[in-house]
Amino acid sequence: PEEARDELAALAAEMARANLAYHRDDAPEISDADYDALKLRNAAIEAMFPELKRSDSPSEQVGAAPSEAFAKVRHAKPMLSLENAFDDAEVVEFVERVRRFLNLAPDAPLAFTAEPKIDGLSLSLRYEDGVLVTAATRGDGEVGENVTANARTIADIPDRLDGAPGVIEVRGEVYMSHADFEALNLRQAETSGRTFANPRNAAAGSLRQLDPKITAARPLRFFAYAWGELSAPLADTQDGAIARLHALGFATNPLMRRCESVDEMLGQYRLIEGQRATLGYDIDGVVYKVDRLDLQARLGFRSTTPRWALAHKFSAERATTE
Ligand SMILES: Cc1ccc2cc(C(N)=O)cc(O)c2n1
């Protein structure tokens, strides 16, 4: 029994640390599966020595373990990641690959959009008949976490839409500005002593708080940049669709431009890179997308990335906010 008591104490400490890392700092130290294994071991020892059950045992608490913290949501359309490019030559290759796939002559017009790649965390917002019904994190791309109550506290996210398709899933990035991040860390240092390493962790940790009142006190922002299920098209082009999202009340990034050539794409990349230090929020590259949505549909997706999009990353600079 003495070893059992010691092991229960060790398990309790490890689970408490895992919970803190997961819920407050959104930097899970162990996987859901590992956490569940700790809970199982804990339950097994309690079964053998019921008198040793601790008051802080997870079998005493109702749910709220990392793996059950948020209900799971299966995305109607997978939330994909983007293929990366690190230099101009890879961008030229991407455009040539798109032309070949579409069987376009080298001089045939082919427009792209170029926009800053926000360094936050993806969120999918489902509206039905203009009402926000579900907000879900990306998760593994197929299944995310239901964070609807928390998303409702974000000012940039409308609770209702007028004039939208009956079903519309808006996708974008939740992020925290540098100024809000510094102020939050000051507050954190004075209260809990736990500060966040960077704005992305602070945004993710704030969005995945169990208590929406805590999320409401966190200054989170949102840029819309894509969509999932739609019961009717938004427009014929990427540029037009983003303009439509803006008209519906979403914040979209003002540095997005339609580009008629690779040179214009690379020019927009340099313009955005030049403004990187003055935006007031973190970006880690530029996203190019084929502008015409009929061409996006023809290009389709590889297993996890669209053929019609590319993320052109900035060279990794010494982190400026850590
Ligand atoms: C399709 C897709 C996937 C991930 C994206 C991510 C970002 C971003 N992090 O800003 C922007 C986009 O337009 C994206 N578009």
C-alpha cells in the first residue's frame, strides 16, 4: 500500500502539470493518449486500494481532462495545410506546375492573390441561416475541437450575418497583437507567474480556455481568409470571395493583392516583408492562391495540400517577441 500511495501522489502531480500546460499555456506537454494512460493507471490503483483514492483524483472530478475538455467536431471539408516555398525559384516552379496542370500556354493570363500568412491558429466558423452555430479549431484537419462559446467572445467574429448563404463556413486565423501580448504577459507575471512564449501560444491558450469568461478577458483578433462548406458560391474569384467576406462583416487582411504575374507576386512578397516589423502582429510568409475559383476546382488538392495554393515563407529571423 505504501508504494500505491506514493504512485498515486506521483500520478496526481504529473496529471496536474499536464492539465496546467494544456489548459493555461496551450503547450501540451503530453499527448491526449499519454494523459489517458495516466488516468487509467490511477483508476487501476484506486480499484485495488479504494481507501487511498485522493481528493484531487481525476476519477473524482467531472470530465475536464484534456482529452474531453472540448467536444470534437468533424469538419464538413478538411482544413488543409499549405505547401511551403523558401525562395523565388520555388515560387516560379509552383506557377509553372499550375500552368502545366491546367494545360495553359506560357503566355495565357493566370492571376493569383498574395496575402500575409498570419502566424496564429486556424479557426472554422459555421453559420446556418446567418447564425454562428459552431466554431472549431483545425485539430488534425479532419476533426477539431468545439470552441464556440470562446469564439463568441472575439469582437472580430460576428454572431450573425445578413445576406450570407444559408450554410457558410468561414475560415481564418485567430491571433493576438504584439501590444496585447505584452500587456497580457505583464498581467500574467503579476498574477499566475506563467507567461506565454509568443503571441501564437497566447492566442491558442486563450482560445482553448475551458472558461469562456477567461477567453473574454483575452484580446483575441481574427482575419478571415478562406471558407469551407458553402450552400452557394461567394464569388467567381478568390479576390471577390474575400471582398464578399469583408462585406459580410469579417476582418480581412488589407495587404492582400491580386497579382497578374510572378513578378507582381514576388513584388507583393517583398512589400509585405518590408512591412513585417510594423504590422503589430506576427506573420511568417505570404500565401499565394490561384484567383479564379473554377481553376482552383480543376487543380483540386493533393493528400493534404491544395495544388492551387503556396506559402512563401520568410527566412527564419531571430524571434522578435520572445
Ligand atoms: C487554404 C488556406 C489554408 C491555410 C491558410 C493560412 C493562412 C494564414 N495563416 O494566414 C492564410 C490562408 O489564406 C490560408 N489558406
